[in-house]
Amino acid sequence: MDHSQEQKRRARRKRVLRVRKKLHGTAVRPRLTVLKTQTHLYAQLIDDEKGVTLAGIGTLSKAIRQEFGKKSKEAARAVGLHIADLAKKLGVESVLFDRGPYKYHGLVAELATSARSAGLQF
């Protein structure tokens, strides 16, 4: 493996750990995690005490895939609204937002804003 790729991987891992060391989700206040891939966007509610994913949705889910397809700002808004609806069905009103290694900008910010507008508090 190339030395520069190894450095990038280490730097990314450090960013993730720096963000997540302050966050610990519970059943009452789970962690809202965002994952971006090359073509799709995902959001999950995670209870770290039990090590369980409570709910998850992404641009590959039927409801979003049919309307938007791949990741975009509109799709990020839809994912945020859907994850907020899933959280409300579980009785969750407040979450911890885990942006992972991503900046709070673009798709991540759109997802967070739409989840807040749907009633989630973080």
C-alpha cells in the first residue's frame, strides 16, 4: 500500500475517534450516525449501551430510491425526514448527532437540518 494512502486512512480514523469519543448513545437518546458512500447516503439510530441499531434508512430504501435515486441534497433532506419519523415511532425525541469523519457541510448539514425541522432535537 502506498504511504500516502496509509496516512489518509490514519487521519480519517483519528477524525472519527475524535468525534465519537464524546458521544455515547442510549435507548433514550441514541446516536444519529451518518454514512456517505460514493453514490448513496445512510442514517442510523444506534443504542451504544446494547450495541443495537434501532432504525436506519438510506438512499437505497424503497421510499427514497424511487423518488430520488442516488445521493443529492434533496435525497439528504428526505433521509433526514424519514429518520426523524422512525425516531418518533420509537418514542425518541432527542438524539446525539454523529457526523463521523465528515464536515458539517453539504449533504450532512441538509440531513441534520431536515431532521431538526421534523422534530428531532440535537
